[in-house]
Amino acid sequence: MNTAAISLPTPGPLLTRGAFSGVMVALLVVCAVAPALNLLVPADSVFHLSDYLVGLLGKIMCYAICALAMDLIWGYTGILSLGHGLFFALGGYVMGMYLMRQIGRDGNYQSDLPDFMVFLDWKELPWHWALSDSFIATLLLIVLVPGLVAFVFGYFAFRSRIKGVYFSIITQALTFAALLLFFRNETGMGGNNGFTDFKRILGMPIATQEMRMTLFVMTGLTLLGFYVFARWLVASKFGRVLQAIRDAESRVMFCGYNPLPYKLTIWTISAVMCGIAGALYVPQVGIINPGEMSTAASIEIAVWTAVGGRATLVGPIVGAFLVNGAKSWLTVAFPEFWLYFLGVLFIAVTLWMPQGVVGLVKKFKKGGQA
Amino acid sequence: MTPDLMEAGAQRFEKLQTIALPGQTESGGRSAGYGRFAKAGEVDTTHGRILYLEDVHVSFDGFKAINGLNLDIAPGELRCIIGPNGAGKTTMMDIITGKTRPDSGTVFFGSTIDLLRYREPEIAALGIGRKFQKPTVFEQLSVFENLELALATDKRVGRSMVFSPTGEEKDRLAEVLTTIHLADSASRQAGLLSHGQKQWLEIGMLLMQDPKLLLLDEPVAGMTDEETARTAELFLSLKGKHSLMVVEHDMSFIRAISEKVTVLCDGSVLAEGSLDEVQADERVIEVYLGR
């Protein structure tokens, strides 16, 4: 048979036509529609986007980045991390340290030192605050700190071939250990109060409508950027090796791949994405405390991903919006039932919607065509 | 030294000369007096052997799975391995591919590579491909993507991120797709293939790595007669280009492909020869029909 006659499947474009228009619409909404509705439309108009909603949407977009990061490691590589809250908090704390230093002498105690240090009767900055005055160093550390923690932890965990539920438990334990560490006043991270009462970022006041909008747009652009990046990763052979590791790891080894660097790379990328999300989150909500490292916070990230649909990329983003939208409504309407709702949601999705919302939509579409 | 001892020695030498391998000179193809460099990572088959196991022992919790196994395979040979359940066939493949460490013994790939010093991915990279009993293909990926993953190329993370097959590699992919009769299903999801097609796809994935030695564990289990016949055809076409070691229970399949059959029992070789020879061997009959 003539082998030249065989048509090999050619790789599709990075974004399908639908995905491309989706990204373009989102780009338009984030960069033009939302700022216009918030800043230009008068507050009494029905079309006005309230500051509250801008804050809420900005926050949810940070969560969506986390869900996207979780999808890369859980949905595509089959490694369930229950410690992504740690990386989110680390990024947030690095940003928080910078914002604390930006307060300058405007704190309650009018000291050069952050208020909580004055309160603890410390006389000078601890060593790990050395770079917190520089914005450039802060940007670097937002990537480096979560990245390095993830790399070192991941190296030892993956090298020991820790898998499945054991890996999940260890990540959970690591996060809990970090929670306890950050709770201590001696750690120099503000103890259980964490950092708050931020005044400025890059010398500009942080609580203005314009600054909120700027942070909102940056978060939206980061989310879209990460989405396209994740799409590229998943469409490359690297992404297919990850899926192969998820489905049959020993077979991957017999194909001549060493799974360790693959897992370690995606694990570290995922952690860095979470760290960046945390750094964008802190100036928007105005507080970071060890609560972000709580068990529930990390599990929630997994819930968003599962609800939206694992291994779909767009699913986790949808999931983060759906669950957090529901959360902001339910915690006001029925505050005591939120956690029950979350638990039931997770069980229901696992049992009846293994592909999540996106899977459900796909199913309906197929059913409609048939 | 007495004359009769010298005579016996001469006879033994004569005998050794006659059983020397066909096509091999006594110096293993080298010109006398010249040494050779053993090239690292390259299989040296000048001694006429691609795989060589000697006196291998493995026990699991006191159970001797492999007990003094001696076995060797020539380049381009298609060797069938048969034996009752628990004879150690799968354990032997585990040892060759680095999955199981033997307690003692020697396992050489060619004359120079001591396989016991390598780990699984390294052994795969050296040129030993293995097909498992249960077909394991990457079910979520397409047939084409499965083969592309198996392609012999730089398998580091950075290269994988920017990988795109070259013209030569595309030809190779097309060639293997044809060989395994899956050219029409290239974009199909592997999980949707029939059992026999999955087996072929897995064999195709082994071929993509261009292995020197192929280990196949029950390749026709669960196949229809027609699929079995096509598989036999496929194996015969691979013989010569690759060395194959096939573990199988299906005697008609073995009859169709084999030239030399090795019978394993209780972790060591019971008999070796053509299928008719081993089937006539009384010990083999005893093992198979029960004591």
C-alpha cells in the first residue's frame, strides 16, 4: 500500500472559531464594556455596574484562575491537589507585604513599621521583609515563592511516586502546617489577623473607583492570558503526555518518558498561576489572612473545577463563576446552609455529572442534533 | 597430559566448531587481533545474541517465580514462549524491562549492556518495547496521537511543548498506521476501537519506538480468528527487522508464526526446539496434561 496516500490528521488551530470569538467577547467585556458601565454610566442608571459587583466579579476571576490551575493538574494530569489554597495565599501574602510597606507612616501608630509589628513591640523589620519595599522584587517573588515551594515539595513527592489519595492528603497536611505557621505572631506575617488596612499601591490610593477598575481589568486580562496559555499547553504534545500519565502512567514510562519532570512542570506552573491569582486578589479584597490556607478553601477550588467540568479548561472558569455566584447569594439569604449546600453540590456533581456543567451542555447539544 | 585427554579435548573443540552459529565466524565477525570499542548505549550483537539471560533467580515471599532461568535470543529471531500458568513468563518480561529486580543472575542486552543497571524508561529508550497482556492504549487520545506519543524522539519536557512531527516522522507514522491496519481510523479516539484494534495499536506504538527487541505478552488473546490471522501476518513481516519474543497460549497461532519454541515451567526452561519437537517431548506433555 502506498503510505503517501494516507492523510494524517493535522493539528487544529490553537483556538477553535467558537473559543476565539468567546475570548474576543470576554476581552471586550473586561477591557471596554465593564469599565464603561462602571465609570461612565451614571450611578442611578439601570445599566450602571456597581462597585460592589466590580469587586465581586474581580474576586471571582481570581478564583477562576485557581480553578484553571487546578484543572491543569487535576483534570489533565489526574493529580488532585488539596493544597492549592497554600499557593494562592503565598502569592497573596507576598503582595500583602508590599501593600503593608506602602502604608508608610499612615498606620494607627504612625511608625515606619507595619502596625502589627509595633503592637508586638518589634524594633526593626525581620529579614524576610527585606525585599518588600520594591515592587519589582514583589512581582518576582509572587512567582518565585509559590513556584519554589511547589517545586521542592513536588520533587520529593513525585520522586517517591506518591499518588492518588495519598498525594491529596499530603498536600492538605502541608497546607495545614503552613496555616499553623502563619497563625503564629513570631512568623512575622501578622498572625491570625494577617494584613489589612492597605492604603496605596505604587504610591496611588488603592480604594478609588479607578484603581478598582484597573485591578479588575488586569485580573480579567490575566485570566484570559492564562486560558490561552493553558489551551496551548494542553494542545501540545506536552499536554497529551500529561493526559497519558493520567490514564496509564506505567505505559508512558514504557514509551520512554520519565513522568517526573512532566508532573513537576505542570505542578509548578499550576502553583504559580494560583500565586498570581492570590496576588491579584489581595489588593481587591483588601485583606489576606491565614484563613485562605484553611482546609475548606483548598477543597472549594476542587469543587469549582468539578462543577464546571474537569479537563475542559472553560469548565472550571464557568464553575468558579457559578459556585461563587451562588455563594454570594446564599451566604446572604441562608448563611447557615452554605456549607451543606457546597457538600451536597460536590456529591451530586461527582455522582451524576462527572463531566460537570460543560459535559452536561455537550450532552444536550448532542442529544439535540441526534 | 595423557594422549587420551588430548584426544578428548580435540574432539570437544571439533564439536564446538560444528554448533557455532550460522553466519558467524569464530571471532564473532571481527578480524583477528583487533579490539573493538563498546559504544555506550548501542546494542552489540556481533556475538549473535540480542538478549541473554543466565541463571536468573527471583522469589516473591519464598515462592520461586524464576528459578535458574537461562535463555537467549538471536537478532531478528521470532521466539515463542509457552508454558503453564505460573511458569514465570510474565515475571521474565518484568525482569527484562526493569520492572522486577532479580535476586541473582545476569541479564544482558547485546553483549555489552547489563540491563540490571537500568530503570524502566531507560530500558525502553535502549530499544526494548513491551506489550502488556491487557491492551493499554491512551483511551482519551486519538489513534494518531497515541502513535505520535510513542514516536522515538527527544522526550524531555521542553521539546514536547514545541514538538511537531517532521516530514520523515510523518512518513513513519503513516507507515506504521498502514502496517497495523488502522490508517482509516487515525483520528478516532483509541477508547472506541475494538479489542483487536487496540492490540494492534499497542503493537504500533511499540513499532514507533523502532525497538530492536519486542516483548509481546499474549498478543492475540481475545481476538477473532480473522484478527489472529492478520496478526500472524504482521508478526512474520516484522521478523528479521526486529527480534520478537512472544508469549502465547494459542497453539494454532504459534504454529503459524514460530520457528523455535521455548517451554517454561516453574521458572526455568523445560524444553526448546520447533513446535513439533516440544510437543513430542514427554516432559512437556506431562506438564501440560497434568501429573
